[in-house]
Amino acid sequence: MRRIVVSQPKSKVFKCQYDQSGSVAAGLSMKLNVQFETHDDGSFDDYMEIHTEGYKVPVRLNLHALRAGPDIQFEPVVNLKFIPMGHEKTEMVEFKNEGKQTGHVSLKEEVRSKSGIIIEPTNFSLEPNQVKRVKIGLLADTPEVLTKHVVV
């Protein structure tokens, strides 16, 4: 059985909570709950150390909190159903940025067969909470079942 000491992270944005339940030995564990909270924007790095009785060198745990990025949400499936021969059918797909940073979206057809998909616009930026409607469609020029993939 060895006693351990957990040092708190050095900065104020990270905090570690744990139960000091006595000694730790092989087969036993100790749960550490690390929390991160700040109102400042950016990425943060810190560390904490675990000192174990009988060992001179502590175990160092590096802590990283990366800058919050964009969170682009959209409906991943567009079903155009039946398209009469020689006709074009389109649907509007909404893209919304639910994140805290500006997001950049690029759309292109994954070429598996002949081209024919309509995408307007193919490139755009979304500010936080902004919604953009994108036109997605097909022109039916042959009688076949089409499945097209768009890379986002």
C-alpha cells in the first residue's frame, strides 16, 4: 500500500476533484474528475502531478483545452423521390452553425458515376447561429435509380 498526493493544476481554469480514500495498491483505483471552465476564448494547457510514496519522480498528467470550433449541422440525406425524364428536381438543405466560431463549408460531388448533381453554392462561410440554404438537385436524363454522394 502506498500513499499518493495529487497536485491541483497550476492555472485557475482547470480544477481537479477526487476522493482521498487512503492508500492505493495494485488492483485498486482512484477516480479523478478534471473540470475546465473559462469565459476567455483560446486554447489552454496545464498539468498536474501525482506523487507516490516511495518514488522520487511524480507522474505528470498534461491537460489541454482546445479552442471551441464551429459546429455545422445539416440534414445528411436528401430524397428527391421520382424525377420525370428530362426534368430537374431540387431541394433546399439548411446548414446551421451552432458553434462559437465561423465555419467554412465546401461541397463537392463524390464522383462514382457520370456527373449530374446540382449544388448551389458550393463554398460558403457561416457565422455562429447563422443559417444558409443550399440548393441540391438532379437532372434525370436516363431511366435509372441514382444515388449520389456529396463530400462536405
